[in-house]
Amino acid sequence: MPSERWKISVGGIVQGVGFRPFVYRQALAHGLAGFVANTSEGVAIEAQGQARQLEDFLVALRKEAPPLAQVGKIRFAPIPLSQDDGFVLHHSVASGPVSTLISPDVAVCEACLAEFFDPADRRFRYPFINCTNCGPRYTIVQRIPYDRPHTTMRGFTMCAACQREYDDPSNRRFHAQPNCCPDCGPQLRLVAMDGRRVAERDEALSEAVRRLAAGEIVAVKGIGGFHLAVDATNGQAVSRLRQRKGREAKPLAVMVPHLFAARRICRLELLEEQALTSQARPIVLAAKKEGHGLAEEVAPGYDQFGLMLPYAPLHFLLLQEGVVRALVMTSGNRSEEPICIENNEAVQRLSGIADCFLLHDRDIHLPCDDSVVGLQAGMIRQIRRSRGFAPKPIGLAETGGMVLGVGAELKNTVCLLKGDQAFCSQHIGDLKNLEGYRVFQQSIGQLGALFEISPTLIVHDLHPQYLSTRWAQEQSVPTLAVQHHHAHLAACLAENHQDGPAIGIILDGTGYGPDQTIWGGEVLLGDARGYQRFSTLESLPLPGGDAAVQAPWRIALSYLHAAYGTDLPDLPFMEAHECGVILTMVQKRVNSPLTSSCGRLFDAVAAMSGGRQIIQYEAQGAIELMQVAGDRLDEEGFPCEVYAENDMLKISVRSLIRAVAQAVQAGMAQSEISRRFHAGLVAVFARVVEEARRREKINTVVLSGGVFQNRLLLEGLGASLERAGFQVLLHKELPCNDGCISLGQAVIGRAALKKR
Ligand code: ZN
Ligand code: ZN
Ligand code: FE
């Protein structure tokens, strides 16, 4: 049979993940000659052999690819035969535009773990063990191409043994950029509060474990930043952490040594177990189990724990000693600031919180919080997309110009579009503090550099005062302002590869509207090209603006005033408060901006029905209101009127509030009130959407906005709309909260470029 020679190019995540050695082994296995090399486009192969073998080889390239590789497009074409000396593995051929992808950080792999726990191995208990199948990537790479001198491992020179592995194509560590060992790599040290060195290497580790067992708070440097760790079974210790961190009640994430331990603490569905053990190792929100054995202080008043499994080798050491069964592992920051990444910075910023610091000398280039996911509407969905996921691109249906979306003010992410891919950053967080703003700028620079994207358009929020808006306007690139809820709609469409138009039910806390009121309970019609506000919750005064968000009783009072005027019903919650001041404020409209926010409606109903009067963390009132409802909605909801006004359908918040007030006066249990309230919302939005379909002949509905983290509402409304024959689109790769705004902005920007 005559031979053929094929030129093959492979795109996708194929660099720094052991792909070339894999190609090399496959070529040998299929009896092919030729070569493989990294190029700026991915991996280039020339292979020569019989046609049948070449075909099998191509199939194997996709099917057998190493675990971290994500094989994108494979192109091939026959070329003239040539003389080869077997199959050769070449180094990088660097030139031209770079389109190969940097992988997210990945949990330590099974093969490395086996060595890690093997007393005979030279990396026995070495916390920085890694290979081409695992280890840090996104958080240590400083620029491209992804080579050791371009990472924070630059300062460590490989010893002879490590270098041999690095150079050997048959080795698992061939070109593993962070490759190292106890002789040549980073080391641990334990440092006291005042910066004094207490212990080093393995001794630092055992001392840290001893201190954790004694109830101390240890700041632990991990992959994407510092954690504050404390024994999760020690209530006093957890309370102390809460006090010092200024975090009264918000649930804290817990790390347990293995899946069996997780099963003792939570009732886990199969999908949740898969998420827990996945390479990304996110925090998984799952239902608490009776007799879980953790301190109540970990997640007080919450029916779920945020669980995760160890992902850095160091975590295994902290937990597998068996001394501590479960560790609270919460982001090493002061509330709402980004996670600490530098040793000195951590000792400074976390002093007064941590009793000691478990440090190491592998620098973290970019902060990356733990990701958070949860099982909702039949799928594991993102709540905070960060370490382990970013910067993995999200595939788009279409290609277009390079555009940057700078995201929302809170839960900020940024997103760069290039070709048919969207590169969404890790969770950056709150842009109201300077640290957050610094990481925001750094992340834009990093993503742009890694993927060689220089945007021709920057898209920002409509709000003129946001730091992100001002940053965008300082750049020498054209800008576009986009309404927050329009971005929600466009993001969900883009993730689902849908063009629209769609009916978007967008329910959240806050978004600046073009009418300068605060939006947040919207039914929009449209797509990336534009939108129309079809329906909205009534806009009611928010006494004190942001201050009211912290004090839901004020909102309850304001909404009752809107519903009843001065003739307020007498409800038990009012007794505890100075109602007169707030009522005067709303009557005179002093510092009381109007809002159609659905989040605020939840707050009001929670406060009226005896729930949270003052919240300790975001959405606490709404979350607790959902929890008391139990697992299912009653058939009958509170009645909610809808009326036409200014070419819009207005959903009468006032009629809902009156129904809730009557129920409270009639002595209805809060659980029942909650179910009827949820059911009422489902019914009224289903009705409005039905009307939109009748008028506009649109059958696709998008559900987006942070309120949809409420699983009762998401699942209840989703099911109701599907029964009515709608195509219902939900977020799949990005959170429904403001973490998706940057993608929505960017795709709207792209649509605008196309129009021009
Ligand atoms: Zn490994
Ligand atoms: Zn070494
Ligand atoms: Fe939002």
C-alpha cells in the first residue's frame, strides 16, 4: 500500500497539557514517521504512513487526548512525501499571532498523589508536586508563550533530576513548566503574627496542623490566594474567625479530606459528587445532613454547606494527617476585598485575623478565588466562576470583532471576545474598593496579553459614576454604554448560542436604568441588537437608598405605605422600629430613589412576615424566606394585578404587598406566606410572558439575574413556562448573577460593531 504524508494542525487547549508527548506516543503506536511542534496556532504535525493508519491516528488525537487538553479544530491536508528519521518531537516554533490557550488551574492528579503519598518517592509529601496533567497555570503565568521563564517559577532552577524529566518526551513531566522537587523548588514556612519565622518545610506543616487542632486561625497560601483556615468542628474557633473578619453570619466554605467525609456532612446527588471531585474542585453548595458534626457557626441558619475537596497537595497534608476532620477555608481577605496573594501583603492585611501564616515562595501572579457552584434546575450551575474555570473560553455561535466588556459594579468580571470565543475573567468582586479596582485593571491586562486581544470597542455600564465606566472612558478606544438588564439578557442568549429575539425575565437587586431609576424586576423583549422594556415591577421608593438594602424593614414600611397610603395596617414587625422617620422620608421623597428591584420586593416580604429586619450579608432575607418555604410551592399564589401604563405592563407590587399584609394579619405561618409569595410571582410572570408571546409571537424566554439563584423561583417558573410550551433558556457556564454582565456587554458591543 502506498504511503501518504499529511500536514495536520490542532487548535484548542493543547499547550502545557502534555499534548505533544501524547502525539509522539500515538505516532509511534500507529507506526508513523514525521514530527510534531508547538506553533503559535496550537500544535503542528506532519505524519507519514499508510492512509488507514493516518486516519486512525487522527481519531486518536481527539478521542485519547490527555485529560487537560481541549482539542479544538483539527485541520489536515495531504502534502508531498518526505524522508524522516522516525517521529521527532520539536520545541516551539514561535511566530505569528498566538491563539493557543492557557488552561485554568487544575487539582493535583491521581498519578502525582500516588507519588506524594509514597515514602520511597523523591517527592514524598512535597507540597508543590505537579505534572503536565495537573497544577497551577492561569495564576502563575505572567505572559506568553507559556514557558517557565514566563511564569512565577522563573526564579527556581531545575535540579538535574527534574531537568531530565522535563526533557524526556516519555515522561509525565515533559515540559511541565512548574516542575520542581524538594531539592530545587519552593518551600513552606510558618510565620507568626509579627512576621517571625516559626518553622520550615515539613516542620512548618506539622506545626500548622497542631495549631489548627488547637483552634488557631491559620492563613494558608494556596493556588489562587490565601485562605483563612480554622477547625470547622470547633465552634469557638469559628466564632473567633467570624469576629475578627467582621463576617457575622454569611456561610463559610468547608474543606473535607475526601468524598466519604463529604457524604457524612451533606446529602449529595450524583451531579454534586461529580462537581466536588472534578478537576476544577469548586465549592459545591449542598444540603446539610442531620448529625453532620460541624459547628453550627459554620453556616448558621442556612440549610446548605459550601463543601470542597482538597485541590492543592498542601491541602491534603493539612487534612490527611487525620488531626483535623474538616477545615473552614474562607477567602483570605477583609470583607468584599479581593483575596490576598502576596506573602508580605497577607501578613499585613490579615494580621489581626490570622494567628499565624503558612507561606511558600511560589508567587501567585493573579488572584483567583474558589469557584462556587450548585445544583439547580437539573444541572450544576455557576454561582461564582473563578479558579479552575477561568480563563477557559466560552464558545460563541458567531465570530466578530475584538470587544471588551468591563462588567458590573459588584461581582465584577471582565470579558474579552475574540473570534468565536469569549474569555471571561475570574471573579474579581466588588469594584467599590481600591484593591478590587487594581485587580480589575490587572485582569484586563492579563487576559488581553495571554490571548493577544486588543479590543476595538470597550463596553461599560450605563451608570456614569461606576469606576469601570470611568476606566473605560479613559482608554483611547471607542466606548459603548449598555443597560445592566439588557446585558443579562444578551449574556444568556450568547451562552445558549441563540440569536433571539427573546422575552427576558431579568430579576435582580440593582441596575441603573436609562430613566435614572433603579431597575431590577424587568421583562425585556430583545436581543444583542436592542431591547424594549415590555413589563416591570412597579417602582417604589427605597428610603435611604443603599442603607435600606441593609435594613429590609425600611423597605417593608415604604412598600406598605405605597400600598395603603397613611392608613397602614398594624403588623407585628413594626413594633421594633422607629417607623415615623422612614414614613416621613418616603412621604417627602427625601433620599428615596425609585426601584423596581425584585430583590427589594423579597426583602420587604421577608421583613413583613417576621423574617430578617436587618441583614448581615447580601440577600440574607430572601435566602431565609426561600428556605422556610420547604421544597415545593403551593398551587395557589397570592394574587398580583397587572395593568397597562406608558406602553408597559406594570406588575402591581402594591397588590402583592396587600395580600401579604392580610395574610400576616390573619396569622398565616411564614412558611405558607413564603410559598404563596413564590407561587404568586411565578404566576404573574407566566401571565406577563404569555401576553408578550401573544403580542410579539416570541416563544423563547431567558431567565437571568441574581434572584434566580433562588431555586424555588428558578425551578418553579422554568417548569411553568415549559408546560406552557416556551423554550426556556438558563445560564450554563456563567452565573445568573452579575458575573455574567461582562459577557452580555461584550456581545452587545459586537452587535453594535456589526450594525455600523
Ligand atoms: Zn499530576
Ligand atoms: Zn528538582
Ligand atoms: Fe444584575
